[in-house]
Amino acid sequence: MAATAICGNDITSSCLYVSALAIIYSGQYAWVALLMVGGVLFLFRSIYGEVVGALPLNGGAYNALLNTTSKSTASLAACLTLLSYMATAVISASEAMHYVHHLWQGLPILIATVALLAFFMGLTIMGIGESSIVAVIIFITHISTLTILVVIGFAYLFSHGFDTLILNYSQPLQGSIWKALYFGFAAAMLGISGFESSANFVEEQAPGVFPKTLRNMWLAVTVFNPLTAFLAIALIPMAAVAQNSTALLAYLGEIAGGPWLATLVSVNAALVLSGAVLTSYVGVTGLVQRMTLDRCLPQFLLITNKKGSAYLIMISFFLLCVSILLITRGDIGALAGVYTISFLSVMTLFGVGNVLLKLRRNRLPRPVRASGWVLIVAISAVVAALVGNAILNPAYVWVFLKYFIPTVSVVFIMLYRIELLLFFTYLLEHVWRPIAKILPFKSYNMIRLVMKIKSQEFVFFTKGDNIANINKVMRYIVVNEHTNRLKIVNVLKEGEEPPKKLMHEIEVLDLAYPELEVDFVIIRGQFGPELIQELSDKWKIPKNFMFIGSPGDRFPYGLEELGGVRLVI
């Protein structure tokens, strides 16, 4: 229940604003577009189930791609996820204040939104993260409020007649019904944002819980999103929908049940949307910490306060959120555009991760497998929605790129910092010699920094892999990691003889990769979480800098038990 509540608050908060967006683009057929979204989400249940079932580690799309392809591709997914979290926080905080404004007309929405973002920044800096009890209470209250709204809405509809519904259905569409459904579907895909949240904390969930969270999230949005959209069309004249789009469900509650229901919906909306802001802070902190540990972001972001909180991450996230809020001036449409583009890109990459998992990690055991046609339909639908959003609002693509390009630039500077440092060293020594005399840093300082970065050791645990597999490992590390030191570890049980052939092959490969200093280490013992932890402590090598090959069905441990050890072949 707690896991469903934490991610359920995130995904079901979209019910509070996605109906209005769908109606704006699909008109009276918005509920059909939202049902189509529910169908796509049903397909993604098996895609997420297979990827996370095979790689049950926190990190979502970033983790999936990190273990199936290059670090640069995984970092691209991480950047998109960061933008998704940022847009989640801003749109949720803004919508929460719009619902409060429905109760108190004098509220300055923009200032209140900044204050709410600052409040949750302060909470997370003080170490107050997701509380499962609070999350459960918010989720139960939210689902109960939506149920009350739907029941009273239908009661009002049947008691007052279908005049508004008939009037709205007589309104002409802008273009054909297929065009309306396509663009409505594209906009309504915002309604499943948050579906990835469960994959980001799967390690904290009990066995068997993850697929249940996927099922429960799918049920919630497939039931409530189309129903609330249909009720809005049935009770509110189409022109009034656009006028009340920022707090549509509160307006719907006022029509169906009176001021008390509007107040209940507004208070509930402010509560659950505030919960989504907190989820964004917690989620982005975990992802940035993981990326920083993987040396994709500057190490100073890991600095913590007395509470153990990485406060620089929270402050940076807050400043980015405020900047996008000011650039878009709180326009929900623009925020939703950035949100949808980043989120749909993440979902597309997750589908790509599933394809790569089938091709490169097929030996990994997994509880469910997505079929080929499911992958084709699901990825095609998400790409179509991505294109639809770009066509609908080209200006929003530019706002998205304003944040995506700098974010990717920072990450790729970190990924290619060795090459950049060597390039600047060359310039200082051969091109900018006069300038070099007045600069505070010298070329030898850069060389020393390069050597320090590359001194980080990496480990590969081999079962006695053939020379081709070990060659793949060494090539991957040379291309993707900044290091010149690699330990190849062979764990043998008592009585087993050292593999002389393997030792000879590693000597050959050591000569083939002069940029790597390779140590072959034989250890007596039992390979498992205890040995990994022992070696990590002894050698002072983080476990995310340790690699294994893809384990088979007989491997006695789950990947989540190995503490973040990565797959390389």
C-alpha cells in the first residue's frame, strides 16, 4: 500500500489538470483520448515489468540503459528524467496554488508557487523526505475525493438532464475527429507522467510489490481520467472549460455539489499536488546522487550538511525550478509542454532499454517478458505523442531545449573531461604560450588533475570468461570510464586450481591495452554480497565501479543484493 501511495500520488495528481488539456485539444472526445492513453499505459506495464524485473535497481531509464548500453546514452536518459522532475515540481506547485486561489481570490499565484517550492526545498534540506504514512493518508484522501466527485457528478447529470452534454456534442471540431483524437491523445499523455516513479525506488519495495504498483497506477488513471473528462463535458459548457482550465475539477465540484465540494476538491488538490512536489525533490536528489557517484556530474554536489542531506542538489534544483517558472510566467500549457516532451522521451528510451535488454542481457532471469508487438506499438504510440506535442506547440520545444542543452552539456563535459583537459593542455603548451604565463593554472596542473581522475580503480569479476568477453570488458571501460587501472578478479573455491589459460589471455590483453594497468587477482572464497562489500571496503572502490557479466538462472543472488554492481557483458 505504501509503495502504491507514494507513486500513486504522483501519477494521479495529473487527474487535476490533464482533463482540461485533453478537452482543449479533443473537445467532446477528450474521454476517448484519455482511454487511448490508458491503453498505451497497459502496454508499458509489461515493458517496465520486464526491465525492472531483470534489473531491480533504482534509477529507472538511467539504470536500464547504463546496464545495456554506453554511459553517454544512459546519461541522456538521466538528463531527460531530471527535466521531467523539474517540470513535475513546477507544474504541481503552480497547479496547487491555482486550486488554493479558487478558495482565496487574493492569493498571488506566482509568488505563492515560489514559496511552496522553497518550503519543500527547506524540508528536504532538513532531512524530511517521503513519509509512507503521510503518503498513504494523502493517497486515500485523494482517491476518496475523486470518487465522491465522480459519484455526485453522475448523480447531478442524471437528475438535471443531458442538455449541456448534447450542446457540447453539437459543437464543431477544429478539423476531423481523427485529428482531434490524435492531438488530444498527445496532450493527454501528460496524464501518465509519474508512471516511472515506482522504478526509481524499487530497491526499497518488498518482493512482488513492483508489478502491483504498476497495476494500481494503471487502474487509477484509466478509471478516473476519462470519467472526470466525461463529467466536465457533460456538466460544463465547452467555452467555460478553457476559462477554468487551471482549477477545472474544483469548478466541476462547485457545479455538481456546491461550494462544499469545490472546497474539498481544492484542499485535496493542494495536498496531493504538494505531495508531488516533495516526490520530485526526493526523486531528483536520488538520481543526481547516483549520477554523481558514477562521475557524470561534479563531485561537489555530494557535499552534505549535518542532517546528511545533499543540500547543494536541492538548492540547484530549486533555482532551476524558479527560473523555468519565471520564463514561462507560470503558463500551465508551456510547463506541460516541457513536462510532456521530457517525460515521453524518457518513456521512449525505457522502451529502447527493453529492446537492448532482450538483445544484450537475454540470459538475465525476469518475471515477465514484453512481446515484440507490445514493444512496437507502445514505442510507436509514445513517439507519435512526442511528435504531436512538438507540432502543437513548437515554442514549447524551444523552452525545453533551453534547459535540455545546458543540462546535457554539463553531463557531457564531465564524461569527456579528460579529452577536454588534454586539449586545453595542448593549447597552453603550443598555442597560447603568452597567455599561459598570466593564467592562474598551468599545463602541469591539468596533467596532474588528469592523472588524479584516471587513478580511480575499477573491478571486473570473472568466472573464467573467454578472451573475447574480457576484451569486451576492457574495451567498454576504456571507452566509457575515466581510469587507467583495472583489477580482474577470479573468485575460486578451496581446492580449485588457478586458470593458467585465463592468466595468459589477460597478459595478452594487457599488452593490447597500454592505456590500462591490469592486475589479475585470485581470491579464495564464495562470490556474493559479503565478498563484494569486503573488497569494496578493503580496496576503497565503490560498488558501482565494479562489474560482472550477465548472470544466468542459477545465480543465487538478485542484482539488487549486490549493492549496485553493474553489468558489462
